[in-house]
Amino acid sequence: MDTAFDTDYLVVGAGLAGMAFTDRILEHSDATVTIVDRRDAPGGHWRDAYPFVRLHQPSASYGIDGVPFGSERRDTAGHNAGLYELAGPDEIRAHFEQAMQQRLLPSGRVRYLPNCEHLGDGRLASRLHRGQWQVRIGRRLVDAAYVAGEIPAVGPPPFAVADGVRCVPAGALARLDGPAPERYVIIGAGKTALDTCAWLLESGVPPEVITWIRSREAWWLNRRFQQPFELLPDQVVANAEMLAAMARSGSVRELFSALERSGMLLRIDESVAPTMFHGAIVSEAEVALLRTIEDVVRLGRVRAIERDRVVLDGGELPSGPGTLYVHCAAAGLARPPVRLIFEPGRITMQPMFWDTASFQFAMIGVAEATIDGDEARNALCRPLRYWDVELDFLTSFLALMRSSGSRAAHPELAAWARGTRLHPYRDLARWADDPRVAAARALSRASVRAATENLERLVEAERSGASAVPRPNPAAV
Ligand SMILES: Cc1cc2nc3c(=O)[nH]c(=O)nc-3n(C[C@H](O)[C@H](O)[C@H](O)COP(=O)(O)OP(=O)(O)OC[C@H]3O[C@@H](n4cnc5c(N)ncnc54)[C@H](O)[C@@H]3O)c2cc1C
């Protein structure tokens, strides 16, 4: 059966990107939207997340703008003690379901087709029956899956696994069959591996029976400085100090050292120079816990797990029965070539600058609805690749600083950004009379121009292979 219907926007993907966009289109326009996803429910990858995952940022600034999430409650136990709550997978999935059921669908302007594949050009195929739809798109196709990442739960590991070897994705750990393992080998350098190691240790597994294969060492952002509400002043002060460091550092190395000394950036092993930056946020207590794992293998990526050995890029490890391998090595954030966000008949959801995904994806919806012309929209919304290596932190931060003036100059966008709960500084007005915050704001204002100019120089020098550049005039800072 072939059916055709009309919609203004066809949104492919009911994850954060697609739903954040739709939420803002409904708020700022009278358009109709069809959302399609091959998964059975909204929430994207969170539908398949491991049971012990948590947001790495406070819930209060994550998710769909028009729907409340999180509370002003701070954790009192565990490695997030003292900091604002982090939603777990059930709460995150419930948030997306609530957004769909209580906000998007009741608008009467949204049609949602789960279990449905977009085949291209507005053609949809149900995964439950033989029906197909041809969507006549009035305004644009919105590709909200272009930068969607991979997670270990839904793909094979990127290495060969011999018959008889026990190798599971992180999520399977929580429901293990068979005898308890003698040893655990965790494979991966990112957030999933970090969560897995922390969860094992907190579950009472001794650190001596854990081997952690990390092909790269990562920089992690300190959660202490990513806090809203009562702890916002710490974030404002840390950001001001970061800008001042960006303005005065003579090299990328010097800058990262300064950010580490200030506590803004953390690494698990202080004897190894990080090269990776995925923007993940951790607490100091988590880092202290993870440092108890001493058997860290740095021989590159795993190529194969055989019955008696693990073959890596740079060597081999002995293996044996009783070892459980935990695959945490999916690519994570996707990094396809960047393309213009706004093109005739198409929007391609991508990150634009250093900020949360929720804020940026919602902002693309606001820009679509409130700005005239794709030239103006693209001037404001310049895409970049998701961060991967340490220099990406600086380039995405530069993009944030370069674009903030023009965003602020656009009245509707600026009004939305000031009021949204997704904005990290949303409560700043509460602290208007706080002398610490006032001093930090003054330092930020005094540093931002020099920080932008100096970062441009540092990034350029790093890319061209020159490790240090003449320091800027401190008087200008
Ligand atoms: C463990 C983990 C923790 C994270 N924590 C945070 C955090 O604290 N804060 C934060 O900001 N970000 C976090 N992230 C990043 C996270 O990826 C984003 O927050 C966000 O959830 C990504 O949403 P998305 O819509 O881009 O992708 P997805 O959630 O992957 O959604 C894309 C959807 O598109 C669908 N799709 C793709 N192609 C088609 C097709 N052809 N037809 C139909 N459907 C299709 C897929 O089924 C999928 O449901 C985390 C990521 C991971 C893996």
C-alpha cells in the first residue's frame, strides 16, 4: 500500500536533535512536522543505553526546551555528591516520551511515525508491515541523524572476537549469565569505558582484577565547573579564568597546563599527555576512583581477541579463560564532512560551537523559524565537526566566541537564549549583586577580545607545526 501525505518539515530521527528542533518550530511558527524514526519510541540512542549510564551534565540543562527536566536537587552520595543530579536512562527516556506525548503530539501539528525507516527523498517504509509512504515536503527535510553517534549496544565490536571468548557490550554487564569473571578487560577510552570501570569499582569489583585498554588518553571537563543554580558562580569564575588563560598563554601546551592547574580540565593519568577531547564531563571523585585501576594498557587499538591473546596495534597481551572482555569501543559522536546547515529544501543538524547539544539543536529550530533567508541563517549557524582531539576544544570555543556577538544582535534569538533552561548561564540574573560574579564578569569582558585573537594565533601555530607564538601584549588582556 502506498500513501502520500503533506507536511511542512519531515524530521528524520526522534532523538535529541530531531525533537529539540521540532519543539522550537512549534513554538516559533505555525508549521506542521512529521517525525520518523526506525526505533520504536522517542529518545534516539538512549533507548539502547546501558543501565548504569547517567547524563554527564546536570539534567536541568538537558533535553527538550519546552519540557521541564531535573530539579534543583543535589546528590548527597556517590561520586556526584555535592553536585546537581544527573538523570539515568529511565528518566531520560521518560523525558523524551513526555515531550512527545504531552507537548509535540497535543499541538495537533506533529505526526510521529516510529518503527519507520526513511529511505531517502521523503520515502518512508514501515518496519512492521509492508506499507510505504511518500511524504510531500512543503518546506524542508531535516536530517537529524547526520551526526548521530554509534553505541556499543547496537553494533558489533570494531575488532575480531574468536569463538569461545566472552566479549559483551557494556550494557550486558549488568545482567551477566554464567560464572562471575576472574578478570575484566575494558576496551575503550571514552565515556562508556569510564562509566563501566566506575560502575564495576562501585559494585565492589577489586581494581586488581580490572585491565583497562585505552588507545588514547583523554582530557575530561571537571563537573564542578559545569553547575547551575547555587553553584553557578563557580562556573562563572572558572570561565572567566579560562578566558584570561586563553588570552595570555603562549602555546597550546601552556594553555592546557593552565586549564589543568585551575582544575577546569582533568586527566586520569597525570604522567601521560592526553590527545583526545570528546567533551565529556566527570567529577573529581570519579577520577580518583578510576586512578585505582593500575593495569592500563596503551598499545593502540585492539585488532582481535583470540583465545589465548589480545592482538593490538602495538603488541599483544596474554589472555585466558575466565576473562570477560567489555566492548566500549564504538565511535561515539559521528564526524561526517560538515555541510551547510540550511540548504534549499534541507536542514542538516550539526554542532556549531562549544556548548551543549540540547542548546545548539534547539537554536537551529529557533533560527529556522525566526530568521529570514538561508544566507543570514548560515552566517549565524556555522557547522563544525564534533570534537575529537584536544585542539577541537579550542576551535569550538573560538567558534562560540566569534558567533556570540552576532547571535546577541539578533533580537528573537537573543531573547530565546536568555530565557531557555538549556542555557548554562540561565540563572545569571540571580547573581547580579554578587561581588565574586561581578568581578568574574568584568574579567571575562576584559579578556574576551584578547582571548579570541590569541586563540586564533595558537590554533594556527599548532596546525602549522609551530609550537609557540609570541605572547600577546599583557596590557591588551
Ligand atoms: C553514553 C552517552 C552519554 C551522553 N551524555 C550526554 C550528556 O550528558 N549531555 C549531552 O549534551 N550529550 C550527551 N551525549 C551525547 C548525545 O549523543 C546527545 O545528547 C544526543 O542524545 C544525541 O542525539 P541525536 O538526536 O543527535 O542522535 P540519536 O540519539 O542517535 O538519534 C538519532 C535517531 O535517528 C534515527 N535514524 C537514523 N537514520 C534513520 C533513518 N534512515 N530512518 C529513520 N530513523 C533514522 C535513529 O534510529 C535514532 O533514533 C551522550 C552520549 C552518550 C553515548
